[in-house]
Amino acid sequence: MKNISLIIPVKNERESLYRTLNEVKKIKFINEIIIIVDNKDDNSISDIENFKKKIIIQKKKGYGSAIIEGFNFATNQYACIFNADYSFDPKYLKMMIKKTKEYEFIFGSRYMKYGSSDDDTIITFIGNQIFTFLSKLLLKINLSDVLFTYVLCNVKNFKELKLKSNDFRLCIELPYQIQKKKFKYTEIPTRERKRFAGTKKVNELKDGFLILIKILECFFKK
């Protein structure tokens, strides 16, 4: 089994980060955990001194920046974007790693057959369906869940994408650039667990509008 790095963007996830790290520390092929926070006083890092990890302070704010900067510190061939809120189940990682024999990027999907979400609201579900449809129609992105960032990929190929989105627009830029670079990608069904604590960082209206603009921006750049 290949060793992988976990890229974990964190922002005030004190209650859930400890639980998340306690779960993944038992997995032998995860030999590098990279936690990215936007400031050194983030409450997430106060209770995790006993875990083996790297803590990176972001140079730029935002979810997208956290992921991009995190990949710059990965030392394994493959890395996985992993939420700090306990919603990602690590049991899918073995299947994702197996898929690396054929694909550079493997996406988790809540909306494939046998996939599910315990954390969706009616608003987020409808929004995801609309943005996934538009991404397929306009950008030819062949994914069933374009906004879900449970993604395992080749680190070198990720860096070749030269992503620039600092916020949640990365959800669109990532598969768009993969498609544009003609990297091989696929998806597997996954269950999104209910977040353990805290609140979602996504603002449905504001971030939804930015994601729509990003889809249109990519379309007109084609």
C-alpha cells in the first residue's frame, strides 16, 4: 500500500480536529499529516500537541489557499484533501489508492449510487445539483458531485495545475484544470458523515454566487 499525505485545511475546528486525527492516526499508510491554519492563534491547534503532524500557517487567507499551500509541503507521491470536521470517512482511502494505478485524480462523490450525505441541507443539495449540471454542460466535467473536495491525487500533477483560487471557487477550478490538462480522473461513491461540531464555513448565497461566476469565467476562457 502506498504511503499518502493528508492535507487538512483548518479554521476553528477544535472540537472535531482532535477526533479526526485520533481516527486517522491508526492508519499505517498515512505517514504525513499536514494541517494548514490561517493564523497561529487558531483554536484548532491547542489540543493536538501529541499527534505527529506538520502545522503550516497560511500565507494567504481562504480554503483554496490552504489546499494549494498544503500541497507544497507534501513529501509523498500522493496526497488527499481531508476535512477537519470529521465528515470524511477514511475507510474510502484504500479504494482511492487502488485507483491510482489508472488515474491521477480520484474524487469522492455523495451522489453516485451508494454514495450519501448526512450533512446536506435542501439548499446545499439543490445548489450542488445545479452547479454539477452546469459544470457538465458548460465545462464538460464528468463528475456527479463537483463541489465535494474529498480528493486523492498525484502531488506532482496537482502542482502542474497551478491553481489560483483562494476560496471555495477551487472546487470548480480544480476539475476544470484537470480536464484542461487531460489528466485521467474518476470518482467513487462515498458517504459524508455529519460534521462532529461547529458550523459549515460555506455561505450558501455568497459562495454559491462566486462558484457560479467561476463556472462562467472558465466557460468563456475555453
